[in-house]
Amino acid sequence: MSTKYRVKLKNERIVGPFPIEKIGEMFFKKIIDGSEECQVFPDGKWEPIETVSELSKLIVKIISQEINLGQQDVKESETVINLSIAAAHKELTAKMAHYRDEPSVQEEDETEENVLETKIKSGDKTGPFNEFNYKKSSGEKESNSSTKSNPSNSSDDKTVIINKKLATTKTADATRIVDLNYNPKEFFAKTMEKNGPAKIEILEEAEKTPEEEKINTREETKVANVKELLPELHREVELTEQEVEEEKKQQEEQEKKELNALLPPSNEGAPKGDKKKQKGIRPIAAIAFLAIFIVLLVPDEDTGIKTEGEPQYVEVSYPVALEINKIKSEEQYQSGVVEYQKGRYYNKLEAINYFQSSWQYNNENNYKAIGKLLLCYAELFRDAQDRDVAASTIYKIIKLVKGQALVDRDIALGSAIFFYHMKKYQTAFNIMENFDTHRIGVLKKIRDLEKEAEDGLIGESQLAAIDQQLKEEGLDEKEAVALSQKRDEIAKKLIELADAKKINENTVATFKKGAYHLLIALELGRLDRAREIAAKLDQGRQAAGVDAVPLEVYLGLAKFYRYDEKFEEGRALLVEASKKYKDFAIVWLDFAEYILREGNKEKLETLLSGIKIINYERSPYYYSRYLEYSGILMAMKGNNEGAVQYLQKSLKINPSDDLISKLAAIDIGGSKAVQEFLLETKARDLVRKSKEMMEMLEWEKAMMLAIEAVDLCPKDIDARLHMAKLQAKRGYFVESIETLQKLFSEYSASDNVRYTLIDTYIDAHQYDDAQKSLNQAGESKFFNTARYVSISAKYQEATGNIVAAVRNYREALYRDPLNEQDYYSLARIYLKQRAYDMAKIMLGNALELDPQNIDFHLLYARILFDKEKYDAPEVAIGYLRNLLESNPENPKLIGEIGKYYYQSGQMNEFEEYKKKFENLPKKDEEFYRFLVYATKLEEKTDEAIKYYDMLLKISPGDLEMRFELGEFCFSQGRTEDAELAFSEVKKRLPEYPLIYYYLAKIALQKGDVKKAHEMADMEIKINPSKEHGYYVKAMAYLADTVEERYTMAMRRLEEAVARNGNSPEVLIALGDMKYGQNYLDEAREYYVRAHKHNQENPELSRKLGMVYKDIGQGEIAINYFQVYLTLFPSAPDRPQIELLIKNLK
């Protein structure tokens, strides 16, 4: 009978007994983390899981991918389910309904199917009893709107009752629909008896791996009696209900105040500082311009323009599947197309509802609906109130339909537009180029199939002829099969031809795709490709006529001409666009760019008045641009007070680096608030310039700009954060931490400040402070963010807890799937564990988000090299050489290729690439690291030190490399160089590990016993749990002249060995003292223990030879003497040792 275990969870609940396989499954699904206690059933001793041999080995195998539990089938009887109470379903619903604004179960139609849907935000850690921590929903009954004009508190971690026939589209992207029944068979039987056949649909999110879809990764696992848990559930609900209600009211009031501050004032007037100017008579030219503008804005017929109301944010949500109804799905899709084609912002808001509903009623390969939904979300992304949440949701949809991006224009365009707005231009450009490449293949297929049709090989007539033949009597079975196969082939080709023609249709979508392709190429600086696209667009525009050309073509070409300094052509295009799109705010907002260039204040003011007439299409983004231009207009008039009022609102709705740069040019003046705002803007511009200097490795210039930014605006968080990061980058961790600690004391609510402080603690090896800060963050909102989980993973990786690090990196990516750096970190860990396939998957995700990141490509090459280095090292080298073609002077690529040539023994090629690297104008620190490594292997001490120095000029803050230089010099007997390197580390970070340990050793070599004592005491003070300080203190006592120095030294050595009983140098020192006291057996014991951990130490082999000689065991002594001479061929006492060997024989 196999061993079973019971497990004590973190909340002290005991579950089990389970076989070992089930324990592995619980770890894999993150129900346990390996630190819990377990007991061999039934009466074993409770001990940590990690100390039980077979369990700890299983966990290691799971982490290293040797075992994959993700694909295992789990028996129903063994499934660890969320604690739930089917019997309490109605009572709970009724109890919670009054603060969810939803009907209770008793009020709903008896024939309706109800599913308890638990929206779980994976980061929730509200306590050990997480399953029953209910919160209120802000969803509305029978709501199917994707917009909100006054956003309320919308949280992912809510429990709501969803009536499937009235399901809202406002569904969180982290939704799980789980069966809350403890006895599934009994509950299903009751459902069948009451309602007839029922269907419970489970949403499978695209980005989740199979194992994550089976169970909520953040919930704890409990198996208990339902009746015992029911009272506790009711108590939990009663205790939280009042708190949740109060919290919701406070948050709604706060958000309402913030939103009202952003939306247009009720009097639609200008800021107070410009009221008098507003009342003045306009110039005649402005009146004429306004008259023409208003005529253009007045529609010839009713277009359904909705100018009333406030700007509305778009709410981006992941659609939830409903019961299949293809007829209704098609109706919703067609209604969405009608709204979408109208083209205005509020039309697209309505279209979102229709497309979402279409997919909900038919989610089986309904790519046309999900494609249109993705396209709408991407186009309106800048109108989302919480862009981080919106981005995460849109990315999940992109992952869901990724396979269709080559054949579905809407999916390709929506994906590209999203990455364009996320400033991941290379990813967006790749999507566009891949679609075009595939389209070339489609064109060839169309030509080939049309040729077959012309030749009479395929067509409807051929199908009809075959059908007739199949009906004829006397047809044998073999002929019938052949005819059927031929018919199937023809039908398949006809379908392919129809699909290919659909892809190649020269529709409005084709024009729109070209317009965004142009914008993306411009952002990438691909002017040759941009001109090629622009020429095709302009040719198509002229051929198609105004009515057939979408607005995006005019906007894209106008921006291209502005970029190409063809201002008249761009202006003329927007004038032409205004004839058809006269009530579209974006036309006039882009036109404002041309008026700004002309410096015509009157025309700009008139234009902005017209934009207000159409109420910015009720788009928050358009409204923010209106505010931006209004602020610039105020600045042009010299009214800084008015400019600041407008610009502050604009930046709050739509943060813009470009606007900050423009503001940096505004003269300081006006009220104190105005001056502070303008100073802050100028400071941010200086920060931007400082970052550019960092990229160029101009450290002094970067620091001067950073200091200037902080001096200019001492209260600016971004400027001070940049200063702290720059200090850390240069290795001045003490100053960096002081800057951050002071900043955190002033802005403790800032997640950026908290994150940067913890990150700097980790980089400075101050792990206790990092852990303390992480614990304190548990009481803040930062605790529930992806960044908290990510920085926790970095801490765990730095402290060697790889299991927890992997788990938290994965959790962080679940919360924020757009963080390419976390994918990269996971790939590094998997590579170290030689889990090459997992490393490739993680790195593939990172490269998808940032295709130009050279570090990502270098790691991918390292995976290829490590996997194939003995069989095909050229695979990795070839991969890098291909990259080098488009980056011919990239020092990282050249350096990495050189490394692989060296490591594969191709020395001629290595020397060639080494020369290429040394001739580059810009160097790379990684290659210098490798040159240090190579010259140390070749025992070229002077060259190694030279490369150390070169590396530290490029990266002066690399304290690890500076410390390594000190260790190397010390090992080579270059004491002065070693002391210089260690002192520089001490200057930058006085608490750097082992720094005083080495300084004490150097002092002893110099005979400075007093300083050795001081350094040893400092090492003990900083690292009291380590052995190093006690060891050098003992050595200082032995070098001293005080009485009882041997007794004091022995005490310190005993303290050292108590902290690390496997330290070779401590054991050798204890052996030396015992040998000196003629306690030969004890000396031998210490030497043998030391030898187990340091068999390559020639001096230790010599000591063992001596002690065995003195004990009288000559043969063993001879063996150790021979090992000594082998390890140290040039030993100065070689003649004496050889004589000893001869005498012992």
C-alpha cells in the first residue's frame, strides 16, 4: 500500500490523506507552496514538506519540467474543489442581492438557468479563508453597455449572480465560472428535475495554460463538511457587507469628484483667467472662418449625431459565452457593422455592444465578430479609463485569435493598432508585413485557381456534372469513390478561391490597414517603406474618390506629408476630408496642427469653438486633445494661468511625453501654481535628456542633467526617482537608498517609489530591508498589483528561492501579460535549470512583445548554444550572424559571436571578432566580461586586469565586477590593487558582503594588526550570522602579541565553525591550531573535513600528508604528498617533499 500524507495548510486546516501524486498536483496548481507541514497518515510526525525526501524530490522535478501535471486527468473523486455550498445558493443570493442591485434567486423566473460566477482577481490575498471573502458588484441588471460616463468602483474580485439570458457584457477579464456544488451528481440531478437539461458553460481564457484553467490558482484548497462551514460563511458575509458598502460609497464619491474635474465645465466657458478676453469682439477674419466652419459642420441630413452628454470612457471587457443562438448572433453582428460604418466615436461604442453580443451567442469560430470587437477596442484604446486593465484584456483577445492574424484583416489590423498604441511599433509592423506577405501568396493562389476555372477544371458546372454521374445506375463502388473524391477536391478549391478573393477584396478595411501601416512605418523610422505605402494609398485614394475612401487614409497621409514637410499637400487632404467627414472631431483636431504651425491664434480659437459644438464626439481622448490645444492657445496669448488650467486637465486624461516637451518651452510666469507646473514640465524634459545620456554611457553629463532637474523642481517624483536610479547605476547605493527613503517618507502612497526602493535594496544585497519593505507593502494597495508580485519574484530569485520565484513570475504575468521583462526573467531561470523548451516559450512571448530587444535575442542564442554546443554550435552563431546583418555595429552581437567561437574552440574566428569589437566606437560590457573570463583561464593576469578596468569605465556601478577584481588581485598576490578595488566598493556600498573580511586579510598581510581587528569587528557587526568575520578575528588574535591570544583565537574559530561547519578555511585553521598543540587526531579530523569540501587545495593535501606522517600512517601520507606535488608542480619545497616520500617508502 502506497504512503499517504495529510497536509496542514497555511490557515491551519488539515486536509487529506493524499497519495504522493496528489501532493504533487496540489503544488503544481499553487494550492500549496512546499513550506507547509505534512504527516504520514495516520499517525506520523508533522514535519515540513520540503524535508520529506520523496516529496521534495517530486517538487524539484515539477519545477524542472521533468513532470508535467498540466495534462493529467484528475479523477472526480480526487479533485480538490473550491469550498462551496450548493444548499446555501439561494439564501446567499438573496442576502447579497440588495447591495449588488440585482434580483435575488426567489425573484427570478423559475425556468431561468442561473450560474454562480466568481470573478477572482488572482492577486487577492485577503486572508486564509479566501473563498468566502465576498465583495459587492457594480454590475447593472440587464446591462449590455460597454461605456461609462461616470466610472464607478469596478473590481475584478467580486462574486455576482448572473442570469445567463440577461448576462451583462461588462465581464472582467479574469472571470472564472466554477461549479459551487460540493456534490456534483446530486446537484445535477436536482437541476434536471427542476429545469430540465441544463448546460453550464465555462469560459476558457486564451492565455491560460491547461493546468491553470482547471483550478483558481489563488484560492486555497479545503475539504470539509458542508454543514460545518455554513455558519462560518454566513458570519463572513454579515461582517463584510457593511464594510464593503461603506468602502464602495467612499470610492464612488471620490471617483465622481475626479471625473467631474476632467469633464467640460457646465458653463462650457474658458478658464477664469481669460474671461475678459472671451467677451471681446472677434476679428472679422475669425468671424468669416467661423461661419464657413459652422456651415461645414451642419449636416445635410440627419446623421444621428449625438452631441449631447459628457465624454464617455470605453470599458474593455473579455466577452463571456452564452447559450448558442446563431441567428441572434448574426443579427447582432450586422447591427454592429451598421454602427461601426458610421465611424464616429459614439457609433463605435454602440458597435462594441453588438459585436460582443454576437460573439457571446456564437463563440464557435466566430472570428468575424471577435475580429471586429478587437478592432473597435484597439481603435478606442486611448479612451479607456484604466489603460493597464484594458491593455491586459485586449492582449488576451489577441492571444485567443492569434492564429487568424494572417488571414483575417480585422484581426491583423486590430492587433497592429493595439501594439501601435502601446508603442511596440516593431511588433505592429511585423503583423502588417506578415499579413501583406501572406496576401501575396493569396494573390498567386487566386491566379492559379482562376486559371483552372478558365481551363474548365473547376467550377459549379463541373460539380453538377459529377453529381449527375453519381446518380447514374450501374456505377460500381470504385468509380463512385473516385468521383466523390474528385468532387470534394473541386468543392474545396472553389471554397479556397472564394476565401482568397474575400481576403483580397479592395474594401474600406484594406484602405484603413494601409493607413495604419503607414503610421507604424513612420514611427519606426522606415521612411522608404512609408513612402512606398503612402504612394499606393494616394493612388488608391484618387482612383476611388472621396466617398469610397475612409477617414484614416486622409489622416495617415496628412501626417506623412507633415512629417515629410509637404505641408500644403497635407493641408489640402484635410480640407478634402472635411467635405465628407465634416462632423468628425479628429479631422479638425488634426487640422489644428497645421493652424498651430501657421501661428494663427484667431483661426485656432475658431476651430476649437467648432470642435466644442460637436462635443468632441464624446471621446475622452478627443476632449484631452481639445484641452491641449486650448492650453497652447492660452500660452500663445500669454495667459499662463489659463494654459495651466487646460493642460493639467489634458495631462490627467491623456499623459503625453510630447506635450511635456512642448510645455518645457513655455516661459515661467503667472501664479505660484503655474510656475510650479511649468518647472515640473521643464524638469521632466531634463530627465528625458539625462536618460539619453545614460544610453550613450555619458555618465557625468547624465548626472549633471539629473541634478539640474531635481534642483529645478525638488518636489517632482519622477526627477528624484531618476536621480536615485542613476546613483544606483553608478554604484552609489548608499546615496540612492537615502534618496529613495526620503522620497518614500514623503510619498508613501506612490507605487513607483515603493517599487524602486525595494528594487534598489535587492540590487544592493540588502535583503533584510527588502523583505521588510515587502512585508509592509502587504498592507497597501500595491500588494494587489502585478508589480508587487514581480518584485517579490526578483527578491526570491536573488535569495535563492527559485521555486517561489518561478511561481510569482508566472502569477505576475497572469496579472500583467504584457510585461516582457518577466517573461525574460522566467526564461533565464528555465535556462539555468536546462529546461530549454520552457525557456524558449517564455522568450518567444518576450520577443513577440519586443522583437528588437537585443538582450532577448542573445538569450535565445544562448539557449540554442547550450542545447546544441557539442553537436551544432553553428546554429547559435548563425542565428546571431543573421541578426548582425541588420545591426552591423552592435557591440553585444559582435561580442557574443566572439564568445561562442572561443567556447567552441574556433580561435581564428574568435580573434577576428575580437578585433572587430575593439574597433567599434561603442563598447559593450558583456564582451568585456567574457574577455576577463577568457584571460583568467589563460592565466594572463595583466590582460585580465586591463579588461576589468575597461569594463568598469563603461559600467562604473557594477559593484559585483569591482569586488571580483579585488578577489582576483588578492588571489594573485597583488595586494595594493586588491585593496584599491575593495576600498572603492566600500566607498559606494559600506555594507557590501565580505568587503571587511578581505580588508582584514589585506591588513594582516601588511602587518597592520590593529586595522585587521577593526575590519573583522565590522564584518561581524554587518554579517553576524556568517563565519567570515569570526575567522579573520581569530587570525588577527593569532597575529597579535596579547596574552591569551590562542585562547581568544580558538573561541572565535569555534564561533565560526558553529555558523558554518563546512567552511574549509575555518576547519584548516582549527586543524593548524590542534596540530601546533600536538593534538594530531583532532588536527587530522579537521583537515579531513576540510578536504571533503576543497579537494583542489594543494596546501591542504600537504598538511594531511604531514599529519599522517606524524601519526605513523606512511602510505596514506605518501598519497597526499603526491597529490600535493601534482596540484602544485612548482612547489618551492618540492625537493624536501620528494625526500620525505622516499624515506616513507
